[in-house]
Amino acid sequence: MIEVNDLHVSYGQSEVIHGVNLEAKEGQIVAIMGRNGMGKTTLFKSLMGVIRSTSGSIKVGGVDVTKMPSYKRVKQGIAYVPQGRMIFPSLTVWENLLTGLEGSRTGKFPTDIFTLFPVLAEMKTRRGGNLSGGQQQQLAIARALAAEPKVLLLDEPTEGIQPSVIKDIAQVLLKVRDSRRITIIVSEQVLSFTMEILDRLLVIEGGRFTADEPRDKVDVGEVRRLLAV
Amino acid sequence: MSLNEVGSMIAMQGFSGLSLFTVLLLMALGLAIIFGQMGVINMAHGEFMAIGAYVVYLFSQLTQNYAPGLREVYFVPAVVAAFFVAGAVGYVVEMLLIRRLYKRPLDTLLATWGLSLAMQQFFRSFINPKEVSAELPEWLLGAFNPTPSIQVPRNGIFVMGLTILVSAGVYLLMLKSRWGIRIRATTQNRVMSSAVGINTDRVDRFTFALGCGIAGLAGAAFTTIGSTGPTSGSLYIVDTFLVVVFGGAANLIGTIASAFSIAQAQSLLEFFLTSAMAKVLTLMTIIVILMIRPQGLFTNKLRT
Ligand SMILES: Nc1ncnc2c1ncn2[C@@H]1O[C@H](COP(=O)(O)OP(=O)(O)OP(=O)(O)O)[C@@H](O)[C@H]1O
Ligand SMILES: [Mg+2]
């Protein structure tokens, strides 16, 4: 569903992503784990077109999106939940969700959104900025799902969120993986959450993937050691 | 002067202030929309107003020469055309000029200032170096008298109605339409807007065109109270900046209140003093108020 080939990304002169390869199939949750500053956000931003890559290619559903601006990539089927959520604070919850439709190919609001996020249904007319952090995170995910993407990118969705909401988010991700058969790529530092949802684990260190294991091969002790350094 | 006469005078001066108010408000609305959306201060905004006024003038000329029978009806389509012509010119200007300068606010200032000079020269060379006036239909001329000593000019009522219509339209567009959501989302977070699938370049172009179109409407309204020359727009641009700065760029109510107080103050003072003195007094009052309440100023917002 998404295919990344030899991707390099730099900030000015300093290269941060050094030739990343990644292929993820539909209906698969791929977790990318790595410590602070290892390049997770940079990788996601370049997949989304928020920053340019210096070389390499990105394909979504067979279409090369490497040169496209963000909004065109959304039309090709990538949706993005950035680190720090980045909802539109002065728009209402409902208006935030409508912005998600901008990238939708059908243009219709998916009926299951409010079933997945009942808390948002109660707060439709509230301003996004007045929601709690956990509610904002759910709104950011719902906004991305409103576009009915083929590939969903989530950058540290559990950062600063209480355990009960983390559990809800895990359930939602598993549900949409199964009901919509989409590819989910999620970066994380919280091991318990990641282990609950992943089908496959990638470890990123210094802008390179240093491990790639399917769910049943993941050695939790080893990963914990890697993240703890 | 009896007390009654003073009352009538204030009322009538107040009504003439209303016409100025509506023109200033429409101008400020367009300027503030563009500034709020993309941090561009459009120094050529006054010339877009002139475009609107010239469109009405051209319509009036064409009607007079080719279809004098339509004199009573040409005005309304002319107002609509003023909006679309000014908007279309704005659209092209955004595409050729503004778009390339977004990350350089000072260059934008300079470029739009140059554009305003070029447009003035264009008016001088291709339309008329002297002031021109549109031939107004009968129903815009004269006044009616609610009391024997007060006369309310009809053109004032017309521009008032036009302004209310436009303000309501802008309000609905911004708060109730998908375009409004796109515009507000882009204003708040340009990068994220693109990442949810909004074509932010198109939103910019549309917004710039909309702001220029509203300036064109201001120009159309202006034809009912004055004659138009190549530099008419630039005479209004300073007052418009005053309105926006005084009211705060971000909110509609502030813009309305500030356009109202500036226009009324000037028109009432003009009755007692020369118009230059009226301007000086208004300006000084605004400076004093801004010293006490600086949040009326532009918020420092740049593109990220
Ligand atoms: N705008 C920037 N300009 C220059 N260097 C940057 C910029 N943004 C990030 N970097 C650098 O790139 C590297 C990777 O940063 P990135 O934000 O991708 O890490 P991350 O894995 O997402 O970290 P975290 O877990 O803290 O979110 C870091 O060394 C960081 O200092
Ligand atoms: Mg990060």
C-alpha cells in the first residue's frame, strides 16, 4: 500500500534520514519505535510532504507521490496525525472534522466516526481548543479518518495522554484496521501500547531502521533495552 | 441656531457620515480579510476600489451612449460587475505577483505600492486623467424627509443597504460555508491545512480575490457620493488603514465600530472645522487611544 525507497531527508546541510526503505501492506499496523531525536517525526513529515526529501521515492497505492505537495498526497490516500495533534483550535469539533473531508475522495462523512469516538459526538459544537489533550488527540485521529485514507500515519499518538484514553485509541486503531483494511504506520515510545496493536515492529536509530520484526518475533526485553538507553 | 436646528444639523451630518462609514467599512473589510489570511498588507487596495468605481462609470457611459432607456436599471448589474472585475484583477495579481513574495512581507509592501502607482497611471492613460462621475439613476438622487428639517439622502440609504448585505454575506461565507472553514483553517495553521488536504494556494488566491472584490464594491458605493479620479483610491487607503489598525485586524465587530467612529467623527468635525483640521483631530484622538489601548493594533502574525 505504501512503498518507500532509499529516502533521504535533510535540514539544510545536516542529513537526518539516511536512506530509509519501507513497504507496508493493507490491513497491517507497522510500529516505528525509537528514542527522542532519532528521526521519527522527520520521517513522517517527509512522507506527508510537509518537508521535502532530498532523494528517494514514496509510492502510495502504486502512485508516485514524491514530488506532490501535501494536499495532493492526501487525495492519493495518506492521512496524518502529527505529533502534538495540531487540531484547529478556533474551529469547532464538527468544523475540524469537515476539514478532514477536504482530502476525501468520496466527499462523504464516514458514518462510523462518531461510533468510534462517542466523546466527539457530544462535543460537536465546542471549539477544538477547549477540548482536553486526550479529546484533541481523538479529534486529530477522527479528522484523519474522515478522509477515508488507505494509509494512516500517527506520530506518537499517546504522548501526554492518560492510560484509559490510550486503551481507547488502541481499540479504535485495531477496529479501523479490520473494518477498513487500511495500513497504519505509528511511531511510539510507549511499549505496552505498541505491543497491543502492532503487526510488525521497526526500530529507528540515527535516521536508519536497525530492526524489522513481525509481531511474534519481537523480543520485548531487547526493545525495552533499546529504548531505555 | 435654535436647539432644534442643531439637532437636525447633527442628524444630517450623521447621515452623510454614514456614507463615508460604509465605504470605509467595505474597504477595511477587504483589507482585513487579506491581511488576516496571508499577512499581506495590500498597498494597492485603494486602486481596487477605484477599479470598482470605474466599472460603474463605464457601465453608466455605455448605458448613456447605447441604451439610454436602461438608465434606471443599469446600476445594480454595474455594482455586481464592479465586484467581479476587481476580484478578477485581484486573482491575476495574486497569481503573478503576491504569490511569489509570501515569505517576504517588506517586499510585498513595496511591490503592492508599486502596483498601486502602475494602476493609477493605467487609469490616467486609458480611462481619464480627470475626475469622472457616473450618471446615477433617478431613484438614487434626492432625499426624503422624515421630518421637515431633516433630509436623508437616498444614495446614503442605498450604500448602507449594500454594506449590510456585503457584511452579512462575508459573515455567512466565513462562518457557515466550506470555503469559510478552509480560509479559517489556513489562517490558523497553514502546514496542517495542507496536510488535511486543503489546497492552501487556491485558498490564498480566492481570499485575495474576495478582498479585492469587496474593495471594488466599496468603489461602486463611492460613485454615489463622489466623483472618481486616478488617485481617488489612494485618498482612502490611509483612512482604511486607520480603521483596520484602530479596530484590530482580526474581528469584524471591531472593524465596524472603528469605521463608524472614524467616519462619524470626521464628518461631524468637518461641519465645524476645515476638513484638514478634522483629519488632524481624528488622527490625534486615535493615536491617544492607541497609546492607552495598543491591542487595537495589528497582531504580529506572519506565515509559518
Ligand atoms: N527544523 C529542524 N531543523 C534542524 N534540525 C532538526 C529540525 N527538526 C528536527 N531536527 C533534528 O533532526 C533530528 C530528528 O528529529 P525528529 O524530530 O525527527 O526526532 P523524533 O524521533 O521525532 O524525536 P521525538 O521522539 O523527540 O519526537 C534531531 O536530531 C533534531 O534535532
Ligand atoms: Mg517526534
